[in-house]
Amino acid sequence: MTKLKLGPIADDKPVRISVELPAALHRDLTDYGRLLAEGGTPVQPAKLIVPMLERFVATDRGFAKARRPKS
């Protein structure tokens, strides 16, 4: 099994946004979704964007430090 940073994708009610992705990034997201599915139905690239951004923001130490209240 491939160790990926994302776990299972929650099936939450979506909010529609529009974003343009470079073709290479779309291919990478498609491959990631295929690997994340472990042989099942591949996860569509649009479903990966939110969890990836959430993970990025949650693990960005500089962002967390900048958000801390100044005392």
C-alpha cells in the first residue's frame, strides 16, 4: 500500500467554485485519486482539492505562528 498524506475523503455537501489548473497538476491529481482509491473507484481531482488545502493549512507552521494572538 502506498503511504499518502491524505486519508479517506469525507463526503460533505460541496460548495461550487471554479478554478483553472495546469494540465500537469490535473494529471497528478488524477493519479493521486487513483492511488488513494486503492483499486476502488478513483477519487475525482475536484474532491482532492479541499482536503489537500486543509492539510496544507493545518501543517503550515509559519501560518500557525502568524495566527497566534500577540501578547
